[in-house]
Amino acid sequence: MRTREEAISYCLKMPDVFEDYPFHDQNWTVIRMKDSRKIFAWIFEREGNIWVNLKTDPQWRDFWRVTYASVLPAYHLNKEHWNSVILDGSIPEKEIGRMIEESYDLVRGKKSSRCT
């Protein structure tokens, strides 16, 4: 997964979500829950790459950051609960999918079992 379109497409596979552009800026795409309008993925371009901010369980936050150099404390969000994932090709697509699904589960309020 390296493009904005791929990230958006993967996120939109989650149930009851929609794509939004809250800042009237095509650089910032968010994927929201339909019922609560809460955001579980922030997708944007920065420094020539697509970045995705994803919510993470604090117990897993540092695991992702230590395992992959392209996972950083979140850009412009709470760094305790959010990571920025740089889609530069260095992270296996399966792992990016796990992080997206975990973010979805956490924001939806469902306990994530995806990383166990």
C-alpha cells in the first residue's frame, strides 16, 4: 500500500464508514464512522509520501514504532494514542491493514483482537 487511493480503498472496506474532506483541502482525507462521525484514519501527503494517522492501543504503540522506522508518533494528533504510518513501501501491506483495522476497532469502541 503506497498511494492515497489504496489507503482510502482499504479503509472504506470497513463497515459503516465514509470518506470526508473536513478542511476543504484535498490533501487531507479522513475516514469517519457513519453513526458517530468519529475519525479512525487521517490520510495526507507530507514530504513526498502518503501518511496515514491511525489510532493505536498504547500497549502496541511502541511495538509499531520500534518495529518499523516508518511508524512515528502521530503528526498533529495525540502521540500517546495515535501513530503516523508513512506509506513508503517499507511496511508489509498486511501489517498496514492490521493497523488500520485496529484503529477502526478502537474508534468504534470494540476491543481489538487483531494484534494478539
